[in-house]
Amino acid sequence: MSYCRWSSDNFDCDIYAYESCYGGFQVHIATNRYVGEIPKVNYNLIQNDKTHQQFIEQRKAQSKFLENNVSKPIGLPHDGETFLYESLEDFKQAMIGFRKLGYRFPNYVIESIQEEINSL
């Protein structure tokens, strides 16, 4: 299961985090970010036939931006690094630390980890 990917938050995510099939929780941190405002896509539009075309147009605009855009180094201490955490609690604390350092990822990631901890 993936907690977040580079494409999360409309490609505004610095972290790819998931439960590893070998055990533990894997975190990969990007080295670069796109420059400029990435066009947003509202995925809820695909649920309605009347707004499906609007979704397609948004997705095309985002794809064009990503194809033609440059990226720049993030410039934070863990750029390009990979980590493996054995427990959910260690994983959660690491993600909180990455957020404090300035790495971007969706708010729901920490909430999801906490929900899993609470269900144990």
C-alpha cells in the first residue's frame, strides 16, 4: 500500500512512501521539485459524465506543463535518500520530522499512519 507518491497532491509531493513487501515502511525522498505552479486536476470530475471532459482538459494541461517544465534541487538535508522504518510509530515520527524540515506530502499521510497505529 502506498501512503503517497510523487504524483500525490497534483505532483506536489516530495516523498514516495509505502509498506514494503519485505517488511517495514519504505520512504524515498525526491531530489528535485518542478518549478512553477503545477496545473491542478480535480479527480472528482471523472465521476460525472457532464464534467468528464473538464477533467480531460485539466489533465492535458497538467501533462503539458510537466512535459515542458524544468525541475530544481529541493535543497534540504535528505534529498535523494531512502529510509526503511520497522514500525509504524518510527515511520510516523520520521514523516513528522520530514515535514518539519520542509518536505511536502499530503496531510492525510500522517493521519493514515495514526489510524493504523490506533487499530493495532
